[in-house]
Amino acid sequence: MAGVIRQWLAGTDWLRVLRIGLALPLLVVAAFYGWMSLDSAQGPVHLQVYAFSTQEEALTQGIFPAFEQAWEAETDRDLTIEGVFGASGTLAGQINLGAPADVAILSNAQHVAHLKVGRRVRASTEPLVVALTPMVIVTRPGNPWQIAGFDDLAQPGLRLLHADPRSSGAGQWAVLAEYGSALLSSGDQADAEARLRALWHNVHLLGSSARSTMALFELGAGDAFVTYEQDALMARERGSELQVVVPLSTIIAQHVAVLVDDNVKLQERAAAEAFMNYLTGQEAQAIFRRYSLRPVADGGEPFAPVARPFTVDEMGGWSRAYVELIEELWIAEIEPRLELEAAPSLLEMGE
């Protein structure tokens, strides 16, 4: 018996046996993932979109259902899009801490830079500009303070509301608008800083976001504040009593979308990429326009003209503007000197 076993062992191609032994587990794994891929390519898809909340109506009432319908008609697969809304900077922080966003629609490109630092988005990824809106001034009906531009917000006695530049993209865009318009007017950085400080001397309440600041204003707080044209026009459509002032010179806010690469699963990627492409297409841009955003390719009628518009690129881009104006000027020098009133906690509603 022992001789038979020795003869069998001697005649066996052990290299071949070893190769087969190594290959079998790999074949099992490949078959498993192939089955999973096939199953995911046929099953329902669920996307989570995190977006700053002045976009809630445009997305939940317009963009999401329109894309879901188009995707299902093209692929014969069910799609559900869940929206999570809040202040843009706060959302970026939540995503960096592990919030399961597949797509982020953020107020500005600086918040995408935060996601890159947190390694949620690839360093090479360029944010996609999906809509535009100028920063405007909202005041009471009849414009009792005769406000025409940002300098008028520094009038003694005027009570100014403001979205918080720490959490709110609108707050950051507003600071850039206030400073940039002064810089374009005088060409002097020291003068622009002085005019920004004078304006902020009148700030008595900070909202966590554009939406919460609008809520404060609608409840009777303050005489004026700076916000997105979109938010002001939509509030007026809801019946809010306010007047919208478009300054002679103001910044055009560029809202952006990005795939959160670290979160997008295999079965979600095709839908997520198609959704990103959809956002700049003709149908989505028409929906954004319906919700008072200016389309990327055409910002004309029915919107009020801006005589001297400018962009963040003319201020050195977000990487420079954020450091110089938000971190080094507003956070380090202006914020510590603010004399703020406490805002009602129930109004902490998100951007």
C-alpha cells in the first residue's frame, strides 16, 4: 500500500496542482463579484444628494423627480434620490466626518476644497458649476434707508442681519461682494477693508445660513441684509414683504456640484455620473431658472441686469479669497469685535 502511495506521489504534477489550488479561490471571488455586479446593474438605485438648502425647492420639486423619471425611462431601473439640506460649510464638514453623500451641491468651490482635504473627493476633481446668482441687498418695502449699494449698509443706526461666514456659503459670498465692490470702486485695499469694517459695525444678528437669515428678516428683525438674488426672489414669490436692491457692482455667486468619490458605490456610480451630467443640461437649467437661479450659459431675462458684475476669479480665486478675506480678515479681526444679539434657536434652519 505504501508503495502505491509513493508511486502516485511521484507521478503527480505538483506545480499544476498548486496552480489549480491558487486559481480556484480567485475564480470563486470573481464569480461572486460578477454576480453582485450583474445584480446591482439590474436592481433599484438610491442616491443621496447633500445640498445647501436654498436649493431645496428647486431640487425636491423640480430636479429630482425630473431626473428620476428620465433615468427610469432610459434604464428601466427604479431610482430614488434622497436630499439632505443645510448650510453649505456645515454639510462639507458632515461629509468629511462620514455623512453618506453621493453627490454634493455646495454654495461655493471652497467647500469642495474642504472635501479634498478630507479625502472625500479626489484632488484632481474639478467642481461643476451648475447655476449662478448675484449677491443682492434685501430691505424693507419702500426702501426706507434709501439703500443703493453696499456702502449704504454702513449708515449709522441701520440694523444689519448677516449670514454667518463660518458656516454659510452665502455669508462668505456676501463678504466677497461687500469687499470686492469697494475694491473695484477705489482700487485701494486699505479703503476696501475700512468700508467692510464699517458695514460690519452695523451687524447685530448672524443667521447660520441664508435661509435662516431670511427667516429672521421675515419675522421683523433688522433693516436689511445681503443674500442670493435667488433667495430674495423666491421669498418675494412666497409673499414676503421685502424690496430687492441690485447693487451697481456685485459678485456673481457660482454654485457647484461634485461627486463624493469616497462614498459612491459601484451600483450607484452610473446614476450619480448621469445626474451630474443632467445638472448642466437644458432641462435642468430650465428648472433652475424657474426657481430664480440664473443658468450657467445664459443669465439674461427675466433677471435684472447687473451693471458691473465680477467673479471670485477676479479676486484671485477661492483659495486666495478665503484665506485673505474670511480667515485673516473676517474671522481674525472683524468677528471678535462684533456686538451680536442672540438669535432665536428655532431659526437654526440650514442654508
